[in-house]
Amino acid sequence: MASGCNRQSLPRKTQSCHIQDSPNFWTFGMTLHGSAVALDGEGVLLLAPPGSGKSDLVLRLLESGWRLVADDQVALRRMGSALLAAPPPSLAGMLELRGLGLVSGLAWAEAPLHLVARLMPEEAIPRLPTPETWEAEGVRLPLVALDGRAASAPARLRAALDVARGRLGMVAGALAA
């Protein structure tokens, strides 16, 4: 983990991180519309227009062991050859739950990004897409298209992260070498 926000030893409901725990927070270079999550400290950036299901997917990922990085807006900065993601100070630990409101006090952590997922309807996603990348702050990351509303979206995102990190292989498709 890139910051002091790793509170693994605390009970889940009391885990939280604060901006002052993140000594480099104020040096982030750009903020963009999106959400970000991390699994075992490996971050994934979720990109899509407002109302397309990013926060809903984040909620489902949190329920399956992922950690919140940021929702609605993501602050990015380059750190060496990595791209680090964090929430803007005003949104740290918050998640918008459509129809309920803005929930606060969630555990969050900065994370280096290893994958970008563009959320789109299933019918817009090719069956065997060609590899693509996404770039910010001079860092290129693998890009995948994902139907974030699909029941399998959390499992597909985990598989894509595993391929991107070299734990699984892919012979054809978005992350094929």
C-alpha cells in the first residue's frame, strides 16, 4: 500500500483513513471523473459517464473483499513508473448509493493503478477485443471494456486484474500479449 491508510488490524466497521494519514495527498497532479478500487493493494480505475453504474459496481466489489480508493472523482499522480490513485479530500471514504444518498466513513486507501476498466453496455463490447491502453501522467495502463451491471462484473474484473498482473494468461482478447 502506498500510504499510511492500511488499517487491516482494525475491525472492518471501524476501519477508516484520513487525509492527514496520506503525506503525499496534496501533490496529486490531476483529478478525473471515475471511481477506483483496489484488491490486495492493486488498483483498478473505473471510467464511465455519470449514471452508468460505477458506484453500484464499487459497492458489489467492496462486498467481495475489494477496498475503496475513490468514488465519483479520482485524484491521480505519477510516482516513479506507477500511477497512484486516491480520493479528493472532500470525497474520501464516501460512496454514492443511488436512491439512498452519499454514505461516509468507509475504509479507503490510496493504490497504484494496474488496470483501467471502461464500463459500457454488453452489446457495445466486442466478443474478442483487441488490446488497448489508457494513459495519464505519462503512465500507460491496460484498458478493458466491462459491462459493470452484469452479475459477473466483479469476477470478470478480478480475472482481468489477474491477467494484467501476470497471475493468469490470455491467448486472445483485451489483455493478450
